[in-house]
Amino acid sequence: MQTFAEEKPTISGQLTRQSIAGKQEKNFSKLTKATNQEIDLSGIVKIDTAGLAWLLALFEFAEKKQIQISYSQPPIELVKLAKLSGVDKLLPISG
């Protein structure tokens, strides 16, 4: 899983239980460099419920640090999973 490119924050690759295990704090700390972030999700090739939970946890972490984030260009798989899980209204998706 690649996250938070220096120029424009992006999340790409697989966002699954296996790919995020033990990486939450390391990746979240990279977010603290700005007060507003739009994170591009177009590079996600696979996501499961653990990945969805990770995105929600990232949003919660940002709120606690008074950082506004939004997600852009989510893959259709993520949108469907969020709706199925009943959390689509909780994800800050822009555009």
C-alpha cells in the first residue's frame, strides 16, 4: 500500500486487511503536515471492509488533529462497499 505522496496525497494499491496491518500509525502521521487535504483514491485497485474502516479511522484521526480531509475519485468498489455497510454518509467524498 502506498500512501500520501508528497505533492498530492494519494492512496493507491490494495487497501485490505493484509496490506494495512500494523501500518496505521505510520501512515496517519504523514497527514499532520497540513490543515486541509484532499486525498485521491483513484489508485486503489482492491478494498475490503478493513480498508473501508481504515479510511474512516483516518478521517476520525484527522478530525481530532483539526485537519480537514476529503476523499476524491473513489473507486466504484469502495462506493458500493460503503453503501452496503451503511457508512457512505460518513465518508467525506468530494466531487
